[in-house]
Amino acid sequence: MRRETDDHLVPTPEVSSQPDRESSASVDTTLVEDLGEAAEMIAFKHSVFALPFALMSLITAAGSGWPSARVWFWVVIAMVAARTAAMSFNRLADHQIDLQNPRTANRSLPAGRLSRRFTWVMTIGSTAVFVLAASRLNSLCLWLALPTLGVLLGYSLAKRFTSAAHLWLGFALGIAPIGAWIAVTGSIAAPSVVLGAAVVFWVAGFDTIYSLQDEDFDRAHGLKSLPSKMGADRALWIARVFHLTALTGFSIFALEAGGGWIRFTAVAAAACLMAWQHRLVRPGDLSRVDAAFFSANGLLAVVMCVCFIIAKIVG
């Protein structure tokens, strides 16, 4: 390219847009990496613990019909937003603890792969989305949105003052089927409370097993858990009691949902998977805790949900 002067034409340098393109590509790559890291931070795959039970409650609350597409959509949005808010805040609350624990030191925040500012934005943003989703369902969902967030976010502080933190976590997830029922009917009913209670004890049981890994660390740092308070043997016995209680709740809900061999097959499968995770873990052998925590429990939730959906379809 050339420009004219009074005397002659003078060549002018080309202005390359390459740096701008490289800068834009760098920003895009960083954003994708941050979002991927965020999904890992909030353990998005663990959504299989609560979401299937919310869906079971959703389809049961609808009676002989099915929930509308609008209800399905906003319930799923609410579930994802609630989990994101709870897990993001948990990572913020436990940042310093995670730094000191060898098992958690490589998590996104303590390892420096995500900033506290980014995590706060995720927490606040997902909280707002959860409230929006609740408002799009019905007035009772909206009224209960803030108390629900109090339970979800409060869990992150629970282990600082109570060994019943496992039950608190169970309650945080057990709210899901109750909320889904309210989304459909606008009211709370006994079947949703029964399923919610079953989820409370199921989660409390497997969280007790999972916390065996941190028994010594929790005791040394003044953090509360059943293993750190009672030791591994007694904690495992309590986890068994929790799971037997959960099975009772699952059985009652199966009856209230209409019974039938498909639903009771789901309960039988849950019993087998709970028994399997207790066989995987021993006080002196925690090498298979991850299998007990995610594989067995994730499969349990998905199998139960699929069976209840099939039972609903076949009538």
C-alpha cells in the first residue's frame, strides 16, 4: 500500500491483523480451559447423585400424565444451578483446608488453576440462575429458594462444628425430590418427603464411607466427621444403618409410586449396589473408596431412575 505526498508516492507498511487474531484465539482458549476446569472443580459428573431422584419424583408427581416440557426444563436448570452454586462455594470455603490436605491439594483453587474471583462469579451467577428457575416454576418454589440455598451453601461450613455433616449433605441432596414434586404440583406431599428422606440416609451413608480417607487429617485439624470422632469401624457400622434406612425409604416410595416388579427391581438393584460398596471398603483398606463412592452410587441412582421411567411408560 502507498500514500501520496507532495513530491512522490511513499510506500507505507501493511498493518497486520495477525496479533489481534492471536490475542482473540488466546482469550478463547483460556475461556474454554477455565470452563473445563470449572466443570472439574464442581465435579459436574456427580450430578448423577441427586438429579435422577428429582426426575423420579417429577414423573411420580404428575400422576397418570407427564410433566410439561417447561417444568422439565426449569427443574433441570434449577438442579444444575444449585449444584454449581453449592460446589463453587464449597471450594471457596475449603480453600485453605484443601491446601493443607495432600488428597485435595491438586484441586483447581489450591493448585492455582482457577482464581477465587472466578469461583465467586460462578457461585453468585449460578445462585441467581437458581432463583430465576424457581421463579419460573411456581410461587412456592420461589419462596423456598433462599432457604434451600441456605442449606446448600451452609453444608460447606458444617464440618467445622458438627459430626453430623454427612446428614447435612444428605439433606442438601434430599431436598431435590421434594423440590421437583413442588415444581409439578405446587405443594409438598408425603411421597416426596419419603423419597427425600431415603436420599438423605443414602447420601449420609456413602459420604461417611468417603470421609474415611480424611480420618487422620480431620482429627488433626479439628474438623468434624463420624470417622474422626468414632473411628473407622464404628463409622462403617453407622453407614450400614444409614443405608438400611435408605432402602426402607426407597421401598415405601416404590409402593407409593404404584409398586410393580420394575420399581421393586430398582430397589433390589439399589440394595445390591449398597452391599457392594460396603464390601469394597474396609478400615484397613481404602484403595477402592473411589469405586464405592462414584461407581456404585452413580450407577444406583441412574438404574433406579431408568426403572421408574420404564415403569411409568409401561403403566
